[in-house]
Amino acid sequence: MAREIVVELPRTAYYTGEVIEGTVVVEASRDVSSRGLYVDFTGTEETVITRQQGKVALSCPNCGGPPTNVDRFGIATCSYCGTRFLVR
Ligand SMILES: [Zn+2]
């Protein structure tokens, strides 16, 4: 088996300043000495402006799932993937 490094993240969208938690899996065919592992993440930002009137019912920008647990700032949590997004 070839050496492989896989980063497993619970979701693909994050807000500015949000802590990313996940798992880094290192697979090797034999014991490999190492002095450390550096992981760099590069992100892209995508902004979608939607004009609507009245009550807003948006779906998750990551997976299209329905929003739940809208907090007092209008931030909802996707019931499927856990992405947080603005609903009003
Ligand atoms: Zn989602």
C-alpha cells in the first residue's frame, strides 16, 4: 500500500474564524519516522445574494437540507450536514 494522507472533515463549509475539527489519517506500508506533520488549508469564499420578500425559507448552501435551530442572529444549522448559514 502506498503512503497516503487523508483529511476527513465533517462538512465542507465554514464561517470566518470558525474552528475546523476533523481527522488526519496517515497510512503507510511500514513504520515511518517523522518529526511532525504540517497541514495547510486553503479556502475559497462564495457569496450568494438572494432578494426575497416576506418570510425567508432558505435551504442549506452546502447540501440543500432544511434549516433547524435558528438562533437570535438568524443563523440556522443544517439538519443534515451541520453547516451553519444565515436564514434572514
Ligand atoms: Zn447541509
